[in-house]
Amino acid sequence: MHDAFAVILSAAARGGELPDLGGAAPTLVVTVDAADYAAGFGWARVDGGDGVEMGVPIRVAAQVGCAGGIQRVLFDDHGRIVSLGTSGRIFNALQRRAIIARDGGCVIPGCTIPATWCEIHHVIEHAAGGATHTDNGVALCWHHHRTLHLSEWQVRMRGGVPEIRGPSWWDRGREWRRVGRRRARVRSSPGASCG
């Protein structure tokens, strides 16, 4: 039930019909010490915008950043903002539509989440140098995006096409298989034009 609720909220937020803040979509602000983030453990602080903070594990903060934008804010020892930066790590609308057209929805076999509700996942993580390019992005539903690293499912790209290797209960040989939408060839009728 939690996953379904999270997918509904995520799809609604992307729908463009919810209120915004000064022209921007509502944003979750997560702060973390650089040393904790580099170590991969510890706590991040989440500011809900109402002055109330809550702590979340670093892993949760990293998952939030995987599907959303990241803006880096560097403070000095006195609290002054000394640097602002953004990251080009989010797939743009054109890339997203192309990846959805190629994949047809979540690339995990048997998943029935509609393609429009999927997130785009960096196969090689952006933090590890993975490009924000269609050759490095696949469609995953919210649940599979959040649990991919905890499961036996693996995703890789070969020639710009995703391949998946499932757990042994799904495929004893654990072979890599191409995934995505298969298209029937469409032939134009004689005399048809685009024009």
C-alpha cells in the first residue's frame, strides 16, 4: 500500500496541476554533512518547509536524490551561503519521453505500472560518472527504482538498449535478456505522404 501511495503522489507532483512555490514545484530540502554522505552512513535532515525537521538515513536521502533534482548549497562556518550549484543529472522531458517509448514501461518483467508513472534510472549512477543520456537511462516504477540495489535484479545497457538479469527463481541460468517494447513494422501504403 505504501508503494502505491508513493507512486500516486509522485505522478500527481509531475502532473503540473498542483500548487507551486514561486513558479517552481514544491521541493524537498535535504541537508547532510559531507563526511556522513561520503561514508554512506549517518543521518540527513529533511526540512518540510514549515520549520519542522526530521532525520532520515543517508540511504533514504540518496534515493530521494536519485529521482529528483539536486541543488548543492555550500555554507561557511558562520552559516553564510558561499556557493550555489545545480546538477544536470535529471533526465529532461525529451529524454524521458524517448526512454519511455523505447522501454514501454518499467523494465522489470511482469511489472504492470503504467509507463507514465515510471521514473528514469541512471544505469551507471550519476555519482559514479554515469551520463544523463538515453544510453544510460531506463524506466523503472517507483518500487523497483527504490529496491533495485536490494534485489537480485540487475540492469545494464548494450548499444543503448537495456538488458536485464533476473534472480535465479526467475531464470535459473541468470542470463542477460533484452527488454523493452517490441514494435511491429509499419509500412506506408503507396501514395501516402507526410505532407
